[in-house]
Amino acid sequence: MPPKENWIKVADNIGEIPFRENRIASIKIEEKTICIAETSFGLKAFSSKCPHAGGSLSEGFIDKKQNIICPVHGYRFSFNTGRDTNGEGYFLKIYPVKETVEGIFIKLE
């Protein structure tokens, strides 16, 4: 029997997400702090801490290529793969997001 998927509702609609000026919000889900960003490709959810040096990604920004950029050292991470774009081997945890008529959900593992 496959494991049960753990989709957690985070909002009824996008207007309920507390985005900062940089279009990134920090939310708490089951004792985890996760960031959610509004990008031109839709909502993206990811770890709140940069895997390089632990910078707070909620204070980062999204570049024109739709990467998240850490405010501490400028590391860029792809929302699609989680890889740092410099190829140094750092990976950012990316969480699946789905929007339905029932609300906005993030899948935890």
C-alpha cells in the first residue's frame, strides 16, 4: 500500500497568504517554517533556510529567470530542481504546491 500523501492546506486563496514586498511569504506548517513565493510560473514552496549558509530566504528575492536568491551570499536556486545555479552542489528543498477550488495546499513528505 503506497504511503498517504500529506497535502496541508495553507490558505483558502492567494489573498490570504502574507506575502512581503518581495512576493515571498514565510509560513509555519506542522512545526516547519516554509517559504512560498508568487512567481510568473505560479506559486512555489521551498525551505526557509538557504542550504549554503542558513540565510533566511523569506528575505531574498526572485530574479528574472524565476530563481530564488539568498540575501546573504547571493546563491541562486532553481524553483524547478532545487539546485544552485552555479553548480556547486547545494540543493534547496522544494515542496509541491497545488491550487484547487478548496484552497492552496503544500505537500510535505
